[in-house]
Amino acid sequence: MADHTPSPSSKTGGFLIIGAAVVLLVGAFSYTAGWLSPSRLTPTKVVNRLAPPGGATLGFRRNHAKGICFTGEFESNGNGAALSQAQMMSAGTYPVVGRFNLATPNPHAADASVHIRGMSLNIATPDGQDWRSAMIDAPFFPVATPQAFYALLSASSNKSDPNAMKAFIAAHPEFQAFGAWASKATLTTSFTQDRFNSLNSFLFTNASGQTHAVRWSFVPSEQYKDLVPETLDPAQSHPDDFLDADLTRRLQTAPQRWTMLVSVASPDDQTADPSKAWPDDRQHVNVGTLVVKASQPEANGPCRDINYDPTVLPPGMHVSDDPFPAARSAAYAVSFDRRTAEEKDYPRTASGATP
């Protein structure tokens, strides 16, 4: 997308387009039952709303439906032990099952047509601890609260009211920061060039009982390279599945690496509001390296049956006052139950190829 400053008259139109794209992003974020009493919006209702007009693709995740599994290791350098007593923060190497994905409910979408990418991780320890995390490549979330999220989802999908997004933006001014970022954001040519961010705040507690609010990012070692604007049209030169093919090709040559940086909040930083990025001058602790060694199509891959619930945390890590992890957990459970009940619609294959 071109880097420009939109006029006030064009800004609303731009937000309408961005708002429609956000529908593809926000499926990972939902509500726990009863938050909006007496309406009592539930994860089931929100997951239902995420389905495209033709209905959900049975057997697949309800959003971030297109993905590829990977396996590798998290090489902890031990620096994280000063922040958390979780075993994977101690020096050592821990197995990882992860998933690169695109923020779309369509598992057959052209890669260049989806502007938000994700990375999910399950890091395990010898004594049975698991740490699960689901991240995206946006630097902050579009809205401040789950209530605002639902309003965004409703406005974005409201085809009968042309002013729905305009009214939403007026009521939720924090969305303008995301709109400004999205209007200038570009796509890379590879998952290996993307930085993935937790966005949500968590609490890390070390062996001495000290607790810090944190967020984290996985920063790629691969050099960033933009897709040129004309290739953003999926009808142009990039194949529909170029990201998976690129990852497979790279891994045949060498493992791919991301540095994990943990950002530590200052006392006045927002921890309950993922739409507010923390200043760049906060403490950043390099706690280790994610090493991706192999990829597998999801149909038979090890990530297929993992629910990357961000509230699955080992001792030494806890949810904060950020309400989104619990909301995401509730929505993920609905999606997981539905797709596992639909396994006949997305069968495993003898060859491992995606049906």
C-alpha cells in the first residue's frame, strides 16, 4: 500500500476498507459468556458471526484457517530466568510445535490477499509443562476492549448500513491508530521475514517472587523484503500458496531463526489495553532463539490438533488484567470443538497432502 497521509474525506473511506479486512484478523479474539449481560453474548455467537457468507469451511479453524505446521526448538539462553521461573526460561533447549497462518476463515485463500499473518507456538519441557502463544504481525490491536471488538466485528459485517463503520470509528477513536498503520503496512515475501507480537500483556514471576508485566515479540533474523505493490493482487505473479512453498524451500537449506525479546512494562504502561503500544525505550530482554527446522502440511501435521490457547501457561507465567486472553481462550474452545467434530470433512491423507 502506498505511504501517504489521507485527507479527512478519504480517511473514512479508507477505514471502511480496513474495517472489512479486520474481520479476517479478529477471529482469534472473542468473549467469555455473560460479559455483556443481559445480552449475554457468548463465544458461540461470535464464532458464528465470523463465518463468511457461504458458511464456515468444515473441519478447519474458524479463523486463521490457512496454515502450515512446523517443528523445531526454543534455545533458551537463561536470561529469562530473571523474569520468570518457568522452566523454559532456564538455559536449555525445548521442543516446539508451531504453526504459521493467515488471518482468514478461508483455508484456500491466496496468500497475497491476506494482510495479517500469525505464528502460534507450543513450547514443552521434560516435566510436562506447556507454554502456548498465538501472535500476529501487527504491532498493536485495533481496539481496547472485548466490547469494542464485538462492536467492530458487528460494524464490519453490517452490509445494510453504509455508515456502520463511520459510527464505530466515532465511538472508538483508538481504532484510528490501527487504521493509520494498516493503510501503510506492506507484506513481506516470506514468513521468515515477519516479526510476530504477543500484543496482550502477561505477568512473569521469578523464583524470588518478583512479578513483571510483559509482552514479547519474535524477531526474524531474515532480512525484510517487501512484496512489490503490483503483486499484492493475487491474480499477479505470486502463486496462491507461495508462503508455504517459500518456507519449505528455505528449510531444505537451513533452519530459520527468530530472537525472542521480552518487553518489560514500566509502572504507567497500559497492560489491559492491547491497542496501546509500549514505548520503544522499555527494557527488552533477549531470552532465546526459536529455531524452526522442518515444516509439514497441516492435514497430517503435528499442529493440526493443537488448540493454541494463550491461557495455557506454565508456573511462573500468568494472565494479567488484559481481558483478551480469557476471551480468546473461550472462542478457541468453540472453534476447536467444532472442527474436531467435523474431522470427516477434513480427513487426514495417506500422503500428508492437504485434501
